[in-house]
Amino acid sequence: HDTVYLADYAPFGWTVEEVHLTFRLSPDATRVTSRIRFAPNPEGRQDRFFLHGEQLKLIEAKIDGAPVSPEVTPRGLTCDVPDAPFTWEAEVEIAPAQNFALEGLYMSNGMYCTQCEAEGFRKITYYPDRPDVMSTFTVRIEGDEKVKLANGNPVDSGAGFAEWHDPWPKPAYLFALVAGDLVNHPDSFTTRSGKQVELNIWVRPGDEDKCAFGMEALKKSMKWDEEVYGREYDLDIFNIVAVDDFNMGAMENKGLNIFNSSCVLASPETSTDANFERIEAIIAHEYFHNWTGNRITCRDWFQLCLKEGLTVFRDAQFTADMRSEPVKRIGDVIDLRARQFREDNGPLAHPVRPESFQEINNFYTATVYEKGAEVIGMLKRLVGDDEYYKALDLYFARHDGQACTIEDWLAVFEEATGRDLSQFKRWYSQAGTPRLHVTETWEDGTFTLHFRQETPATPGQPEKQPQVLPIEVGLIGPNGDEVVETTLLEMTEAEQSFAFTGLGARPVPSILRGFSAPVILQRETDNAERAFLMAHDTDPYNRWEAGRGLAKQALMRMIAGGAAPDEAYLGALHTLLSDETLDPAFRALAMALPSEDDLAQTLHESSMTPDPQRIWEKREEMRDAMARWMPDLLEKLFHAHQVPGTYQPDAGPAASRALANAALSLLTRLDGGEKARAQYASADNMTQQLAALSCLLSIDAAKGELAAFYDHWQADRLVIDKWFSLQVAYAKPAETAATAAALVEHPDFDMKNPNRFRAVFGALSMSPAGFHHASGAGYELLADWLLKLDPLNPQTTARMCAAFQTWRRFDADRQAMMKTQLERIGAQQDLSRDTSEMVSRILG
Ligand code: DPP
Ligand code: ZN
């Protein structure tokens, strides 16, 4: 397979002035005719006129009305064209009902829908399918479906047809079409300049009652983007469609966002608090793309972080504003460490702006998205809020309507702030997580922090240069009072010291407040200091981090040294959980132990070989100890945080439920599931029901409830996904693979539906002790199914190969077993480009 390089970028040799498309819909033989106005591009002369096109049956092609015979290959076509503006016309046939890759035009539960990012439009018609080619689109849809939607504004409709026009030039990846017998949840929004916008969420009949929450989230997002970024919506209508079969979470197509139904449909009976929060965030994310992604797009796919890093950062700001800022930050850091650090410290490590790829779908990663967002956050900390928004205003003013690069983005910041960002730019080019080592000295009232940074080698990047690290620090005096408020230290050298003078006593430092840079902090500390920070730090993030440090230390001693659960940790946790002034959501987070994967990463980092089974057992032992240490407090928390009245998904009641349910999961270890069973029986919402079911599963006492749950919910795909996933997630490690293997025999298992496939196999690969069980059964089962899925859906297959990315961390037996499975996948005949690239990168 060919590799594409950033360094090889060249503009397309033609510009596209306008695009007209007509779709005559039919499941097995949809006809797409295109009429496209091309003109030679003075900035990009090329000899050969090449249009992308894959899996298309070309019926006819014309230039300026005269038939032509292009040279067609599996990747596209070339054709002789005039050295002047011309009109290209083509008719192709495609088969949406046979499209299981879910890229291009496909069918999901009887409806037509599209997914074009990154390179799906080439499966719809011949086109220069690259983000720097932008044009207006006019689309006519012919078919009997009740509802026919495309981008932009509706211009005409009648019996059997609908026409749409999108006045904003856009790249083909933002094209969308939907047709089906859908129903809508309508609303409207008036922009701050008084423009009336029609809003709709379109769903299959029966799902109408699950749209209200998403609609409110959309209106909040529209308002927030006006207030915080000064961005208004720019069409007469904004449509969202829920689709059951979707490879990703959602897609920001201009004026016609398409969502995985799991990321938009919500009701108290079927969605958990976590689902509600995620839906609100994804609706915001896709809406925010209208400016950061659509109005200003990417020049090429290497610049993906330009829109994704920024948009993730924006949606995180939104969630922080709508809910709790510290809780959002802590959740994001947990996620970053779990997914991005794992990627950044293994064979799949790549820069936020990669320099080459074979299949761009493989680069929709935690690094591009989440580390990309961290980079924006660091930039904002470094320049300050005012300068940040000044730079953003300049970005929108200067680049509206353009396809841009990271260089354009940084140039705007340099100009708006007068800063030189050439060293900062390394965050975009250097892969790997920097290690930040800290030591301290104290002399004559001066406290000095000595920092040293180093980034380990990553594939293709043996040597690393120092990066710009914004390090937020506060100092706390021995009596617990803050003596130096949060101060931003800007580290640029490999080694650098910062002194604080005029102090009366040696302070305790609170370093990397708010997790101000995505680094691994390495500092000698002890539990007394951690407990001190847990009690006194004014920075909620570091307060949580101190507790996590205590828990981690205690678990590491149990795993590596056979120690008993640390009573100092249990005592400190008891104190924190008893503090009724603290947000219940914060306390629920504090009660969660570091994940199995987090512990495995840490052991590996300390040159020890993680034993997934032992890690699982020690975490279980610790949770037993927690339950036995504080039964009265847990009872109290459980009862005090029950939320009376009608279910509301807001942050306040959700936080109480999170704390009560965290207490319940420990109490279940003491009461044989009595309280959980009662909660299951009386629950009137999915959060309470699922929490109770999880508790019962964890003690292997959920047989009756599991059956009842299935009977009750079998008609609801999204709830049944939860039913599949929980059984795998809560199986004992020796039974995880067998549980998954049994579930795929269930009549409701459907490998063509990515949500269902992920419900089983995502849960398998995210259960470390089960997936890495010494039998190797987990590895083999996953490989079997990835091989089955690849011919149908390469994108989801490739993404799930990442389960094997940590293979070199483990003992020789496990390594050998994983390598065997990876090689078995790699050897498959006709393996997709997606999966083949992933397997070869993981094998290294
Ligand atoms: N661009 C989508 C998103 O991240 C993913 N295809 O919103
Ligand atoms: Zn996005």
C-alpha cells in the first residue's frame, strides 16, 4: 500500500466552481449524476486531470457535453481535458445496500445515509476528494422516501424529489445526504443578530421521545458559541439525524450533522448520566465544527488536529461551563492517560500532526484529538485568555472560507500576541509523552524547583528536543495555607530552575496544577505529603491527583511487594469522603482506584513486567478493604445521596447518583447484593438500574436480573448494547473470553453494527485481566473476529486492532501469543489497507 507524505503536498491543478449532483435512489443501483464546473488553478498546474473514485460503476462521462473515455483504475480516473474552464458530467452507479464499510452512501435500517470524512465521497462519485478543493453544492434527491435531506438550505421539493443548495463552499468530506421514513423533533433558534434558524432532530419512528435533551444541548451550544467565541450560525436550517450503523460518534457535515444514534438519543429510562453528559458534549462538538472545521477547514489530512484539537478543546470548555470545571478536567485527564499516553508510549506513537500515513482513517486518534486539545490548552495558558480570544478573532477573520495548516494557525497567534512560537511548534511534530522530573531545594527563605524534561524515543523519532512546558505551581505553607498562589512557570530548556524567595518556612509545592501540560510528572514524594495536599491543596485537580498518588502507591506496594492495603490511604480516603463541603462528583472520582491499565503502564514505566491477573486481584483486594474499612460511612453516603423526585440529567443530581452508586458498589461486597437488588427492582431510570445490575454482576449474582433486563429492553438496540457489554466487562478474568464467545452466538449479535461489535469486543479488549488471560483465549477470539469483520468494515476492524498495541509490555509468553495473532491477521489474503497498516505499525 502506498504511503502519503505531508512533505509531498501539492495543490490540485484545477479549482471547482460549482457542483450539481442528482441522486436517483435505489438500494442496489443508485444512480449519481454530477455536473461540475472546473477551471485551471493558476497556483497548482498539473499535467494529468485525476479524479478519485472507488467502487463506482461509470456509466458515462462528458466534457462540455461531448462523451469522453477516461482511463479508469480502482482508485480513480484520468482524462484529457481542455486548458480552459470546462464542465465535467458523469453518471455512476453504486449499491448502498451492499456497503457494509459504512463509508460513502450506505443503508442503515432502511434509511439512506452518508459518511464522507475522510475519503468517503470518492465512493459516491468521481471527484477531487481532498479537503483543499472547496465548492458550493446543489443536490437533487429523487426517491419515494418521505424525508430527503442534504447540506445547506432547502430550495425545492415535490412528489418524489427534493433539492438543496449549500451556499458555503466546502470540501467533499462535508457532503451529506439522508433519505428515509423519518420523523422529526422540531425547534428553532434565533441568533444574536436576529436570524431565525429552523432546527430538527430526525429519527426513526418510535424514537421521537428521545430527542428533547439533544435539542436543548444544541440550543445551548449555539448560544455558547455566540457568547464565548462570537460565532453565529450561518444557514436557515440545522438538521441532525440519528443513524444506528455508524463507525464513529458523529459527523459535522455542513448543516446536516449525522450522529451515531448512541450519541444523540436520550431518555431517562434508557440513558445513563454518563450518556447524557456525552451526548451534550458531542452535540456541542459537532456544532462547534461549523466554524472550526467547516468555515475554516484543513488543507490536507495531516492538518486534522487543526479542526479536531481545537474543537475538542472548545467542547471541553463548553462542558466545563455547563457542568463542573474541575470534574470535567479530572475526567479528561483520566481519559488522556488511559488512551493517549498508552498510544504515545507504544508502537502507535505519532505526532499530533503526523507526517505520513497509508490510511488516514487510522489517524483519528487520541493523539490527534485529545493531545491536540491539550496543545490548544497550553497555548491558551501561555498567552492568557485575552490574547487567546484576540488570536481566535484574527483566525476567523483571516481564514474564513479557507483550507488551512498548523502554520497558519500559529502565525495568527504570533501576530496577535507578538510571541515566537517556533519552539512551541514542536508539540505538533514531536511524538511521545515528555517526562518531567522535579527536585527541590530550600535555603534562607528561598524555595527552588529544579526541573528536567526528557521525551523517550518513539517510532521514527530517536532524538527529541526540549518542548515548551507551561507548569502551573502553587506553594502551601506548613499550616496548610497557600503562600504562593498559582503561578505559571514557562519551561523551555532541558533543565531549568525556578526560585521563590522570601518564604518563612519550607513550603509543600503543588506542581502541574490543572494538569497544565500533558506530561508524566516524576517526583520523589511520600504519603505524608500526599495526604497533606489531599487535605489542603486549593487546586481541585491536584487535590484529586494527590489522592490518586496515594492509591497508586498503595496498590503498587500490594502488586510488587505483597503488602497489605495501606491504612494511611484508607484513612485519608475516609476523611475526604466524609467532607460534605466537597462536590459529590469529586468524591466519586476520588473513590475510583487507578485503572488496571494505568497500573500496568506504571509498572512498565518502572521496568517491571505487569501481570494483569495479579493487578486485577490486588485491585479487588483493595476494594474489599475499602468496603470493610468504612462500612458506616458508605451506608451514610449511599442513603444521604439518594436523589428524590423525578429524574433530571443535570450535573447536580448526576453527581449525587455517582457518589451513591460508588458507595453501593463497595457495599455490595458486604451485603451479598441486598441493596443493589432492591435498587434494581425500584429503579425508574437507567443510571440507577445499570449501576445496580453492575453491582450484582460483580458478585456473580445477577442471573435473574440479566434475564429480566433483556426481556424488558430487547426492542431497544442501545440498551441491549449495554446488556452485551456489561456481561463481558464484569466476567471473572478466566471467563471473559468465554463470555464474549457465548454472546456472539446470541441471535441479537450483529457484527455489521459497529455499536454491537464494540459492545462485545470493546469490552473484551478493555478488560485487561480477561483479554490478557494466560490462556491466550482473549487474543485468539479477538483476532478471529477482526478477521471476520475486516472484509466488511475495515475502519472499525483497524481501530480495534489497537487492543494489541501494548503487547511488548508483557511477559514472553503473552508477547509470543499476541505476536502470533497479529501475524495471523497480517497474513490474511486481501486484508484491508486500514488493518494492514495498523498491524504492521503495532508489530513495529
Ligand atoms: N470529524 C468527526 C468528529 O470528530 C469525526 N469524523 O467530529
Ligand atoms: Zn470533531
